[in-house]
Amino acid sequence: MRIKSYLVTAFVFLFTCWYGQDYKKLNLLRQDIYSSPKDTQVVKDLFNFFTAPANNIAKDTVIEYLKFAYSVSSKIPFDKITGNVCSTLGNHYNSLGDYKEALKYLFEAEKIYIRNKSYRRLSSTYSTIGNTYLGLNKLPEQKIYYSKSYEIAVEHHLLQEQPFGAGGLASYYGGIKDYAQAIKWNEICIDLFKQQKKYIGYCISLSNGAGYYIKMDNMKKAEEYLDLSEKNLSLAKLNYASFVCYEGKAELLTLQKKYSQAIEYLKKALALMIEDKAIHNISETYKRLSLTAYDAKMYKESTDYLILHIQYKDSVFNETNSKQLLDVQEKYESEKKNVQIQLLNTENDFNKSELNRKMVLIYAGIAVTCLLLLIFVFVIKSNVQKNKTNRLLENQKVIIEAKQKEILDSIYYARRIQKTLLPSEKYIEKNINKLKEK
């Protein structure tokens, strides 16, 4: 137990050193705002910190500080940053699935952008609101805001924003299974991305279009779109664009019962997601590999992929817990919380991991048992069929033998009748000789 405590302490210390710099900078920015609450540059610096390409801040902390930036910028007032902060908060809450909270901030951003005539950001915000209603499964509102996004972008000649409204409308029509309209809007999206040489959006839109054609059973067109998407992946230079394309390829090949090729594309998609450490996508790809391998009657491989799917699915949960743990630890560093409480939380997380590991083994055991049961049923069924066939053959053999005996008996009987009715050769010869003598 003592060794385990030392290991936990070492683990926490290493991650504290790794992530501590970002939290330290955050605290300094917050101190600057407290010192100069009306300094717009300081508020801007805080917002820009969160929109940087990469930082090591947990999502809960990001939201906490963005709310702080929102309250400060609202009081100054500083509309430009307030609108951007609200829009960013909306995106964060969308990613957490808290759509009602997302709408609260997105509607606030909408008001600010309308007031300041920031049409580019307004179009983008309408598209995000459409995505939020997509999450809430509210189709009428979804269509309204995607349409607003596209119409404003067209009215103000905002080419960069137009594809997002068009793509949103394609998604809406796909959701209500009006695939003809979905393809129409997706074509607009494809043309806009191609015109702007935005190859990431271009490739993803082509892959989405292929999905709509698959729904309409137009496999030839789907294959054409996926081939074109794959051809341009080198220009997109984004793993996710390749992932969407390869997943689409695998779906088409599976429907064509080309399972080995489908599995190869799924493996390529999996490798990209492993490279990006996209745990959720890794888990889902293993799930598809398991289903495809099962369709290909590769039952052992199907079971292996299923186990990996379960492991990665559980690791998503563990990763979330780990981020929360790190967040608590960094707050401890900044606010001087009790380290013993943190160690206890860490130990509980280890216990959860152990429990998850056991659950994986249980699920794997169930999967293997089901597979063995299927094999057993197949063998029993084969034996029953074989015995049934053998009995049928035996019955046919008896019938044939009886028929043969009946035919032979008839022949023998006919011969006896023939011998009875016809004179013998000696009798005929004797009478002929008598006639000659006369």
C-alpha cells in the first residue's frame, strides 16, 4: 500500500510539472484583470490564451475562465470580445452536450453581432445554433438557423461562411431522409469548398455526399465521390478528412460484400485515429471492424475487435476522469488545497480502472461464450442434417432393393411361363428328323 501511495504521488508530481505552466499563466492573467479591470487588452489576452492552437487546460477550467472573461468584458463593456467569448462558450457547451446552456450564450453572441453588424461572425453563429438544435433534435429550428447562416453569407458575399450554412442544410435534409435535397445542398457545399481550394471541407463534403447516395442505393455515384475524396486527401492534409473518407469506403465495400477490402480501409482509418489519439473514434472503428469481420465469418477476429472496442470505450470514461483529476490537482497547486484529498481521489480512480478492467474481461467472456454457443449450435445442426440425410439414403436403398427384387422375380416368372408354353429344342429337333425320314 505504501509503494502504491508513492507511485500515485510521483504520478501527480510529474503531471503537475507538465501542466503547471499553463495554469500559472492563467493565474497571472487573472491577477492582471483584477489589477486593471477596465484594461481591454488584458481581457483580450485572456481570451486569446484559450483560442491558441494548443494548451493543457481541462475543459471545466476553460469554461470557468471564459465565464470570468464574459463577466469582465460585459461590464467594461467590450462587445467585440464579449461576442467572441459567448460564441466560444456556446461551442464548448455543445461539445459537452449541454445544448440549453450553449443556446444561452449563442443567443447573446447573436445580439452583439447584430448590434455591431459583424455579419461574418453572425453567419458563423447561426450555423453553430443550427448545430445546437441538431443536438436537441429540433428540426424546424435547425432548418431556420442553417438557412439564416447561408442567406446572410450570400447577401454579404461571405464565401468562406457559405459552405457551413449549405452543409448544415444538407445535414438537415439528410436527417429527414429527403436525400435529393440533401444532395442538392451538399453539391453547393462541395462547389464552394472547391472554388476556395478548401480541401479539408471539400473531401469531407464529398464523403458526406457519398453517404447520401448510398442511402438512395446509387452505389456507382457513391463510389465516384469517395474515389474523388480519396484522390484529394493529400491536399487536405488532415487525418480526420481521411478518416471520414475511409469510413465511407468501408461502408460501401461492406454493402458490396467485399469484406476484406472494407476491413483494410477500416484499419487505415483506425491508424489515423490512433495517431490523433481520438479515443472515441478509435472505439467506434473497432466496433465497425468487429461487425464487418463477423459478416465475413471471421469470428475470432470479430471477438478480438469487440474486446478492443469495449476497452477503448471504457478508456474514454477513464480519460475524462483523468482530466478531472489533473484539473483538481492543478487547482490544488494554485489554491493550496490538501494533497491527501487528492491522493484519495486518485486511489479511487485506480479502483475504478480495476473495476473497468474486470468488466472488460466479463464482457470478453460473454462474447467468447456466445461465439462458442453459436459454433455448438452450428455443429449440432450439421449433425442433425447429416443423420437425416443418412436415414433418407437408407430408406431409398431399401426401396431400390425391393424394386430390383420385384423386377428379377418378374423375369424369372416370365422365363418359367416361356418354358411351359414353348416346346423344348430336343422335341423340335426330334420331330424335324421324323419328317425327314418320311
